[in-house]
Amino acid sequence: MGAGVCVNFVSPQPGVRVLAYDLATGLPTLAFLAFLAWGLKPALRKLQRSRSHIMATYYGFLWGITGLNFFRCILQMVQTGSNHATSWNVLWLLTRFGMIALEASVVVYLLQGYVSSGRQALLNTLVVSGSAALLETLVKVLYIFALHVPLFLFDPTGDMRWSKWSFWLLHGLAAMLCYTALLVLPFTQWRELLPAKASFYKYAVCMLMLYTTVTVGSILVGSKLMAGYCVFGVASWLYYASYPVLVYFTFLAEFFADEQLDIDLLYYSEMREAGCFDDAYDDSFG
């Protein structure tokens, strides 16, 4: 991968067509949107029967984030003037806010274990993850619009400066620490906080590897090594093109594909309509 292509994968430039990046990110995103649309009717039917607020929330999250990510790619392809930096930055900020909120919510929800009920756990999750994502977004806004450090776009006056790459380095290190802690937790006295499902730990391993790549790439670029753009570019592409897919197949796919659950939900729905139950189906996450 040439250095110029790698730069566009990491820091696209307004006024310069970045078709390779937009296609590489946009096509997988479009494919996932098509996949969600193909299964929309049965998914909505199952969500309606189950009354699972947490599943409905995450399913809506995936639709919103994937749609916004795709719109960002389209906008970057059609806007070629150099005066579109602000709109590009705003879309990057919105997309990143949604993805960070989703990423944080997965961890926050699962860490609550059985301490909170379904609705209370969901409310706690939305408040904590939304606050974390908002705080990070405000820091990014300060960097971009107050300190004039283009975190998402290429800076022709000197892109390989530490004022930019130290942010991504610290972000990567913080995420690495979080996912390392999650992988170590099962070997401690707090092992009961996390689910016993192997898929969750595979997810944590994937995210740890991703953020390790982010960290290494940040160090290389900050050290003015062009190869760092390719390392960081791989992590950036994987995150935007495949993170919603990873969340779906780790936490939601089993729920939507379980035929026995369909039968149970249909039976439960009929019994509920007959007045046999007062409470809605318990929320669960996988």
C-alpha cells in the first residue's frame, strides 16, 4: 500500500478525491445496510414479540451508525471543493460519537451483570455511555475548532505532529487498558460480572488487537515514519467498515436467528394477550 493511499485512509483531504478510502469503507457499509434491510421485517417482528428494550436499542443503534457512516462516505465523494472541511469534520464527529457510544455501552451494560433490571440497566447504560461519548466529542471539538488540530483530516502544514497523534495514542492506550482488564477479569474474584459466553471474549480480543494497532500506528506517525499511516490506516478501515458488523454478529445475531426463541415468543405473546402475564419479556443481551 503506497504512502499516499495510506494517508488518505487516515486523514482525507477536502478538495482531493479520496475515492479509494470511500469505496473501501462505503462498500462494506452498504453491504451491511443491505443485510439489515433484508432481515428488517422478521427482526421487527421478533423485537415486537419479545419487547426487549435492550435489543431494540442496539438494533436501532446499528441502523443509525451504519447509515451515518455511509452518508459520510457519499458526502466525501461528491464534495471536492477545499471549503468543505467543516461539514466533513461535523460528520466525522457525529459518526465517531455514535460508534464510541455503542462501544462504551456494550461494556457498561455487561458490567452491570444482574445488579439492575432490564430497563434500569438500559437507562444506566445510555447515561454512562452517552456521557463518555459526549465528553470525548467535546474534547475533539476543542482540538479541531479551538486548537486547529485536524484530528480527522490531513494537515498540509504538518500532519505528523504530536499535538494530533498524541490524542490518538492516548485514546488507543486507554482502550487497550479497558479491554485488557475485561480479559483479565474472569481470572479474578469479580469474574461473575461478565457473561460466560466465549463470543464476548473473542470480541474483546478483536478490540484489543485493533487498539494495539491504533497505538502502534500513532507512535510511528508521531515519530515521522510514513509507514505509520499504513498501520493506522488498517485499524481505521477495520473500525469504520466492520465494527457494527462485529457487534451484530457477537451480540444480536443469535437472538434474531434462534428459531426456538421464535416459538417461545409466539407462545408468550399469545399467553400475554390472553391475560396470563403482567410483565413484559425480560430484557437480555445475548
